[in-house]
Amino acid sequence: MSAQTPGLPRADELEARLQERLAPTQLQVIDESADHAGHAGAGQEGYGTHFRVRIASPRFTGLSRVARHRLVYDATQDFIARGLHALAIETLEA
């Protein structure tokens, strides 16, 4: 995988990014791309386009659901240019 053509995002890359940025106490990243075959934005590869994130972080304490989601989106924004089409987010306080 070259720096010029990084390819579709992988669950382990999203997990590493969220660990780095949000220091979660719980984290689960699930690639649901295969479930969206034929859906707009789904890649032919069957991975890397649709993810579900379940995350608990001390950074979420006192924040609204929208603010929590914004933190997750901000941490993963650059993956969109690589083909991330949908990100379902479930957040909890740590």
C-alpha cells in the first residue's frame, strides 16, 4: 500500500486512529461493507466502505450525542477521501 494510493480504509486503521485521538475505554470497529453490496457508495471489494463504531471515552463526559459523534467524525475525516462512505456511531460515556 503506497502513500499515494492508500486504498480503502481497514477496521484496524480506524481502530488505531480512534485509540490515538479519543483514548477509549471500550472500542469496537465492525466492517459492515459486505452487508451493503449494491448500495450506493459500496465498493466492489466488499470491504472498507461501511463501518459501525461502538466507543466509550472519557472525552464524551458531559457532551451531547451530536458533540460525541462530531469527535468521532473529526478523528476519521481523512478516511472519507479513501472511500469510507458510511459510519454508524454508537457512543457511551466511559
